[in-house]
Amino acid sequence: MTFANKMKYLSPDEIRGLKESGYDPVLLEARADSERWEAVNGLREKIESAFAGVTLGDGIGLMEGRGLDDYEDADVLAQLHAQDERIDWHRFSSETLLSYQSSISFTDAEGMRFHLPAWMFAELRDDGIAGLIGSLCRISPHNEQQFSLLSPEQRSVVRDFLEFMRDDPDYTHERAEIDAAIKHIWSQLPPQ
């Protein structure tokens, strides 16, 4: 399944098709929120644009991140490093992202920049990565280092993503934390 499919917010055409297939129209209308659907599509386009062409380089990938979490030795870490996807963040399935979700805590700046668009897309599909919102909202030297390679455009997209998630009913309990992060982390541009 591609990133363009299976979004949390259904399009008007998808809702119409489900109604025609016999799905409960009342439940479908409860999920229908055309403004949110349009907003998520606009956000997806911004993410695509801001992270176009980003590669992992020599950064820490998902497999190596898990290896670090598992305290693997240097030889195993080198093997995992060599096996990590390094070219196209679109290649990560939701299943892969979910199975390697602990890697978000072990990645470096290159790894964060490379995986972040895939993790944000997964969250927008409601295949959320445990810890993504917390990682984006936590103020710490480690997180500052992880986000140090993000361009002003990428930082702006993260801010837009957090503003979108703040208004999601699933994130009612995180609103104060998200607001603080937007104000103290994501509204400021990094030093050039």
C-alpha cells in the first residue's frame, strides 16, 4: 500500500463509495470531515516537497536503531547499518515502521531527517508510531541534535504537522505539550 492510500480522513468520493457498498451512512458521516481531509492532503504535499530527495546518507536507520536498542555489538551493528534502506523513505510500509518504532529514540540527525516524513505520513494514516509526538515535543539535548539537520522548510512542515495533530480528537490529552513544543521548538529557526 502506498502513502497516498488508506488515510485516516476519508475523501468525499471514498465516503460515497462506501455508502454505495452498504456501509452505515451515519458512521461514515461521523468520519466525514472534508476540511480535515483537504488539510491532510495539503500537509502531505508539504511533507513531500520539504523532504523530496532526502536520503539517509551514513545515518542511523531503522535496523541499526533497533540494534542499538538491543545493545548489539559493533559487528552486528555494521551488518544492520549495511542492510538499512538509505535512498527512499517512501519504501517504508506501515508494518515496517511499526515493527521498528523504538528506532525513533536511537536515530541520529541524518536518520531523523530521513525517517521523519515516513513517520508523519504513518501518523496521518492513523498507523501512528508510538513516541513520534513525544519525540517532536520533548525538549532535550538529544532531540536538539536529532533535529539539527532539518532545514527551515522542514521545520515549518513539522510545525504544521503538530498544529494539525493538536486539533485531532485523538490528541486531546497532548494539546498542551504540542502547544508548548510549537512555541518553544518549532517556531524558531535553527542557527545558520
